Amino acid sequence: MSHPVPDSSQWRTFTDHPFHELALSDREKFHTGFLKLAIERLGTTGFARQVFPRLPDGVLTARLEKDSIDLLIEVRDHDGGPVTGAGIVEVKFKTGLHGDQIKRYKIKLSKQAAYCQADIHCYLVSLFPPVPGRDTSRARVLNFARDVAPALASALDRASGLEPDDRALFTIWLGFLQSLEPVLDHFDSTALGALPEYPRMLDRARLRGIFERQRLLAVRYQVGALPAGLQSRIANTHGNALIEFFGTEGIFSYGLQWQGGILKLFIAIKHASKVAQYDEARRVALKALRSVILERCPDLRLVPDNPINKSGKFRSITLADWDIWSDCRDRPQDLNTILAALARDDCREIIRKIHTAAMVTV
């Protein structure tokens, strides 16, 4: 379903919210604290039941950072008996779930005497919907703008006797969550199409890196299965999201890195003490790898003559200027073409020669 570009008023409501100026908009613990406060202060409105369904009937209490769980909701009988139900809530703004993280939390919690008889449910509350292909079967996935915000608005309408300060806080939080919706709707519906207005607006809101990461996740999903010997990772350095596709050979890793609108070919070394010793060998290898890729990928208009960057554990050479906010619908196929070349035996042999030399002297 297509959604329109946010209009100037919607952008202004989003970018001018005070949470951005206070550097709170992307703080997971900040929003987790608001969820806990809402469960406690809006208990009679049904807020918690609407946001976190399937919990058994009873009195709800909420605990922050219990056994590394962001938010633990406990359910007890009205007579104050043992815990009969629990909700494990993980809040994610900057990252996704790490492997079987929420499964491990559930297993660990269920082994404790206080929870061994409890009906335990798991929830992931995030800024973005899950990227296709990500396993979220172990948790009910909720969205701040589309699930939490409507429940909060409804609860505030029904709340009676709420302290003025509490109402003011919840109203400000609600305004922030509602301001996200038109931006997220358009962002999601555009998929990998061009989003030229986003860098400037997201910089104002200090959320550019988070949206960049989500866009790179979408690219990674469309790349699909990688050639044998290669793997991928998505990370963040200095607030800028990046994606790497790489292989390893001894103390060396090599591959592609896409960050800040630049696609680089790199060879990295694990040990800083070995940088000078293998600096020239890596420089020669980078040029050789680039030559192979240019020969195998003639239609991608890669840059043939950029200089190699300065010496260090990570040495690279720019292959292309790829703006993440331009039309990226062809980027997954472009990456597949380059990765197929990089996985060839002649490229692997270039890296093995450096590794062989390294093994002689390590």
C-alpha cells in the first residue's frame, strides 16, 4: 500500500518535537520507562491489556531491567498470590533482536522458582516493523506508532483522576509517537525507492542512522543467500549505519563495506602490530581485487582509479558512490554481481597469498 510523502506540517511536527532536542527520541530505556509508567498509572484504563494481549487476568506490576529483560510484566491473582503470568518485553529502536535473545530470556525466567508456574508471553516493541525474513515467531511484534500510540490515546481519553503532571508527560509522549506515523508509513511503503527529502529531515530529528540501518536491512534481505565463504553484518559507527559482506582468511578479512553513500572494497587485519608489516601486500592485493571486480562487473560503472585509503587495520578503496537515499531498487542485484566476482577462486587466491606470507612470520 502506497502512502504519501509527509507534508510540510507533518515534517515540522516530527522534526520539531522536543524529544529530539533533548536527545531522547532514540533512547530505548527512555521509551521503556514510559511503557512501565503507563502500565502503572493507566492500569484502570486497560492500556496494558490492549498493548500486551494474551496475559492472564490479574493484577499487573512492571519491573525494569529484571535479569537483563528490558521490561518484565508480572501478573498475580487479586489476592496477591504467586506470579501466574508474565510478559517479557524487549524494546528496540536502534537494533533488532540478537539471535535467540528473547528465547534465552524466556528459558532463564521459566527456571526461576517465582515464575516456573507462570504463563509467559514475549513481546518485541520496535520503531519499525520486522524486515521480511527475520524470525520473530518467538515474540509478538508491536510498533510504537501503530500499536502503542492508539492504545495510549484511548487510555488518556478514559483516564479519570490522573495527576496533571502524569497527563502532561503522557500527552508529550503521545505527540511524539503520533508524529512518527506518517513518516514511517511513507518510509515503509517506498521500500527501496528514492527518498530525497529524508536525509535533511532525519538529521534535524537526529534519527538518520536508525533509518539508514533499516534501509540497509531491506537491501540485505533482497540480496538473499550469499556465495559460500561470505557472510554479512550490519553495524553503526559514529552514528552512521553500515553493511559489510566479507570473507575471512587467517588474520585477514576482506569484502565490501557500504556506509555514508560510499561502497568500498576492503582488506582488514586483526592485529595492529602487523599493520606495517603487511601494508604493502594489502595495497597490492586491493588493486588486484579491484581489477578482477572491474573485469567481472563491466556494467556497474564502478570507479576504476580511486586511491587506496591511509594505512591502518582497515584499508580500503572506493568502488562507487552509492547514495542510500537515492533509488536503491537495483542495489541488491548490483551487490550480488560484485559478490559473485569476489567469491571466485582468483579473488580468494589473492587473499591467500597475503595470509601465506603472514603465517610465515606470525
